[in-house]
Amino acid sequence: MGNVLYPAPVLRRGPRREEPLANPGSFDELHRKCKEVFPQQMEGVKLIINKALSSHFQVSHTIHMSTIGQSNYHLNATYVGDQQTSPTEAFPTLIGDVDTAGSLNAQALLLLAERIRTKAVFQTQQSKFMTWQFDTEYRGDDYTATLTLGNPDLISESVIVVAHFLQSMTSRLVLGGEMVYHRRPGEEGAIVTLAGKYTALKWVATLNLGYGGAHASYYHRANDQIQVGVEFEANTRLQDTSFAFGYQLTLPQASMVFRGFLDSNWCVGAVLEKKLPPLPVTLALGTFLNHWKNRFHCGFSIIVG
């Protein structure tokens, strides 16, 4: 009898299971990666002392001797609760900052439910209330919705309402929008802005586009030491556009971080940060020059703790 050949069995793969989309985060953090590359403005001499009194309570003292404005002292107190939702977030969080002029800046962050968080912000200038703001944010599996109520005044019938919505379309693409409504005696209006963010392996591109203008940013991580960012902003009401380029150089072996920027208004600036291990001390030196207005200022700060 001859050999009988049977057809090879066909392996059938089951349907591919797609990974669930991640939460897109907050609307205010769309351009955060790019902005972290740029140096923060500094001038004069500043001394900051941070002291942790317990695992929940921390205070800081800030003495700022300015060469442009008035010198001041700030006392900051922070309380962090036990409900930790991520390595960088814990609830409730209470933050208060008061200066020598009596001005107060206070924030309270609460976690009402697993997906609902609220924030209240109060700002005073001496004895006068300047800002009171209330935020409510709902974080779904793949979307975030936020509603903000700013400076509500029933007597003068004025209010500012801001609504944000972000939706993860794919693992890399996030789309959403913002609506700002303001009302005060004799004036009422609303502005709608569309937003999009694309996150690749080493770069992030973000765009906000609306009737009031446009804001675009691009962040690129070349390697572990070099990061660059580009920002473009256009304001249709002021008929003004600006362009800025920033970069960050990290030297972990030397415990140093260098940030610099250059913009279309002929402004350049740089900040060098140096940690002094094993001491809990960080030194920072910054210089900024506006060629167009012929203005130059520099700053030096010491952070302890």
C-alpha cells in the first residue's frame, strides 16, 4: 500500500485583542512636555528652605531680594493626605502661600470619588479678593471632562465658565476642545478652541486652534541628555505672533541641568542648575537678555531641602 498523505492542519488565530486606551490627562497639560524644556525666568537673589515636618506636612521659606520689584518673603505650607492615586498625586492636598504684604494664595484638591476630583483656588491681594475658582474633573477610561467656574459674582452678574474635553482616539492620538464663556455687565461672549496631541516614541506634537488664535508646540527627546522644544503662538485679537526654541542638556554624572531658549522677540536666556550631593542643596544661576529693548537681568538662587 502506498503512503497516504493528509493535509496539514490549519492553525486559526483568534481575534486580536486590542489594548484599552489610556486616559489622556488634563487639558492644561497638553503642552507640558515642551514647556518643561524652557528655563524659568529668574532675577535677583532667592533663598528657598524646604522642611518636611512629617510624611504629610511640609513648610518652605522663600526670601527674594529683587533688583526690579520689591523684595519679599513667602511662607508656604503643604498638607498631603493618604489617598495616593499615582506616584505624583495624593489626596486631599492643601497648599497655602502668604507673603509679607498679606497676600494669600490657597489651593485645595479633593478626590470625591474614584474618577471625580475637585480643586478650589483662592487668591487675595492684601485684603482684597482677586480670584476664586472651582474646578471639577471627571477622568474616564479613555477621556477627561473638566468644568471650571471662575470669579462667580451674583450681585454684578459676572462669571467665567470653562469646559474642557479630551478623548484618546488611538494609543498615540488625543483630540479634544475647549469652550470659554464669560459674562459681565454689558459684555458676553464665548470662544471655542480645538486641540490635538500626537505622541510618538521620542517626540510629541500638540496644536490648539480656535477663533482667538493658535498655539503649537513640538517636543523631541534626542537621547537621555538632550531634549529640545519649539513653540509657536498667534493671537488674532492682538495681531501678534511669536516663536520660541528651547533646549535642555542633562549631565547626570555632574548633577547638572542646563536650559536655554531663543525667541522671535530677540530674547535669549539660560539657567544652570547644579546639585551638591550628598548635601540637599541646589544652586541655580540664570541670565536673560532682551536685545530689542536692551534689557538684561540675572538671578541666583539657593534651594535647601
